[in-house]
Amino acid sequence: MQSVKIIVGNEIIFTNREDTSQTIRVKVTRLLHGKTFHDLFVHNGPEGFGGKGVEWLDSQIQELYSEADQRRNGVVGIEFEIV
């Protein structure tokens, strides 16, 4: 897999996989780095990640990324604004 570097100022287009005619263009405004997603949730507030709380977000993210993988690779949160 090729590594992609995202930097502040980049534009990203998100596409709905169920209806690819639905897209949204955003501009990256801030990158958040942490050892785990738990760190990001605690230090930046779960509201910014669309969550009900840190525990709820942790349970959701564990379905996608193991804690061992998070600690091995680190994690990045992306803040953006709609363009």
C-alpha cells in the first residue's frame, strides 16, 4: 500500500459508497496525533469525533483498529471544514 501524506490545507473529497453521486469536498484545517484513539478522544473531547463519550468511541474504534495496532502505528485525527 502506498503511503499518503495529508497536510493542513489539503482538500479531500468524501464519497458515499452506497451512492457515489453523493460527495462532499472538505479542507483539512488541523491534524491531531496520538499514540491511540483513546488519547485523541480524551485530550480533544469526544464531541469533536461525533461520539457520545470516550468509552463509546473506544468501543466503536476497537472494531476497526486493535489497540496493539494503534500503539504500533500511532493515530491521526483530521479536522476539516466544508469547502
